[in-house]
Amino acid sequence: MEFKSTEAFAALHLVKPQSIRSRYCREGSYFGAKPRKLANGRLLWPVVEAPPEKTCGAAR
């Protein structure tokens, strides 16, 4: 599994890093994503890829 810094994780989700930190502080996760906490206090967030979207029928 790949992990990213809070800044990179925030950019991936199109939010500010402080939004990630704030939600983690209040809820213990960012919408279900729980980080690894390093010895120096930094957080590493898991990068989870969404499954490909399914299409219904043929394009017209």
C-alpha cells in the first residue's frame, strides 16, 4: 500500500491540508482514511484507488 504526506493527500482530494488535520483531530480519521503516525509526529495517509466506474449500455 502506498502512503502520502498530509499535503499530498490533501491535493489528491482537492482540499487544504488543514482540513485533513482538523477532521483527523475531531474524528480520528478523514472520512474513513486512517493515517500512520510516524515517530516524529508526521502523518502518512493511505492512497486508495477507486474501482473503475461501470457504464450502462452503449454510448449513443
